[in-house]
Amino acid sequence: MKKFENKVVWITGASSGIGEGLAKAWARSGARLVLSARREPELERVAFGCEGAKSILLLPLDLEQPQTFPAKVDQVLQQFGKIDYLINNAGIGQRSLAKDTSIDVDRKIMNINYIGTIALTKAVLPNMMVHDLGHIVVNSSLTGKFGAPYRSSYAASKHALHGFFDTLRAELAETSIKITIICAGYIQTELSKRALLGDGTQQGYIDKAFESGMKVDTFAKKVLKIVAKEKREAWIGPKSYAVYIKRFFPGFFAKQIAKANVR
């Protein structure tokens, strides 16, 4: 896709799953990549498979350490001079009832999925505003549109992202900076395997719904098309129709989601 050729695309959570798929898709489009995640060896593995990328900067980053973000942004700007696309993809899942979830787990999920994401965005935004260019992409979830059992803090973190980025979009309306929110359904990743239980341990296995979900490569291709069209929001993947059901039949939806098999 020529629109992305030589553009600087910074992807968080790039060491696996959706982030890895997006990295390879943008590489095929001839972009210049910045790949971030906590696990540097995995970033190196992903970078090896990013055929077509004009250049790649590996930039380890932990969303729970926002004090490091200004220096990370400086590293990107020193190498590339600008950031065309910030892809806020990194995040963590949850698989526990609200009543069984410790407040420390609630806080950790919010710190990673929400605070970390907006902190990085705020660190990148000044440079975008100086150049009056840039596109911020947020990988939310269908759970950002409605709550579901075993997802209380995860849903809260995604709802918060919608509130923040919808507001930011309105505040930037007079600029050339764009914001796209992607609401993913079930995608074939290990998000559920690494999801936190109420005591902070990981679930350790992949939910059946994720095993049969949309392939990552298919999802990534759709994301690039949506970003190229500069859409404000898009719902991708199985169960996307649930957003319409909640909007137009809220009572029916409430009964169905309460008994849904979401694990």
C-alpha cells in the first residue's frame, strides 16, 4: 500500500499476536518501523520476519514505566525525525469475576491498557502538533463498546480509551492529526493465555473463542485499509454485530451477555 511507503510507524506490543501481524503488514507496505514491547529477543524475532521494511528500530518499552517515554520518543525522533503513525496496540487481558479480582489487578490492567497508552500518546503528540501531521491508532476491543462477564477491569480500561481518544479527536479537529479506534473481536492470539486472573496469575491457556477467531494476518490487512481511509472507528472480527444488538435492543442484549460463554 503506497500510502505507507517510507512512513514512520511506531507499533507497541509488537512482540507477538496482533502487534506482530501489524508489523509484518506495515513492513510489506514499505514503512519505516519502530517496534516496541518488553521482550527484546521477541522483537528481534519479529523484525527478522518484517520483509519489505525500509528500516527498523527496536525500542524496548514497558507501558507501566511512563517516566521513560519522553526519552523513548527522543530516540525515535533522533533516528527518523518524525512519527507518522503511532499504533497503540499493547495491552493485557483479564479472566476473573469482579468480586474475585484484587484491586492490585484492577490497577495493573488500568495502568497498562489506559494510563500507559495515553501517556505514550501525550509524549508523541507535541511533535505531531509541531509538524501538523500524524495518525494515532488505538487497538481497543468490542469490550470497549459493552461489558462482558470476566472482563470488568479490561472492559473499563477499553471504555476509558474511547472516552479519552474521542475527546482528543474533538480537540484536534482543527489540525491534520487523525485518530482511529479499532474494536477487535476474537482474533487468533495468545491474549487470553496471558490474561490475568483475580490473584494476578496468568490464565495459562487460550480460550476456544480465540482459537477459532479471525486470523491475525487477515485482521492486520483490514486494519491497514481502515487506517488508510482515516476512519474514526471500526469493528473487526467475530461478534462485531453485538454492537448493533446492544444499541438497538439493549434489554435483549443484557440478557444474552449475562449468560454468554465468554471463556
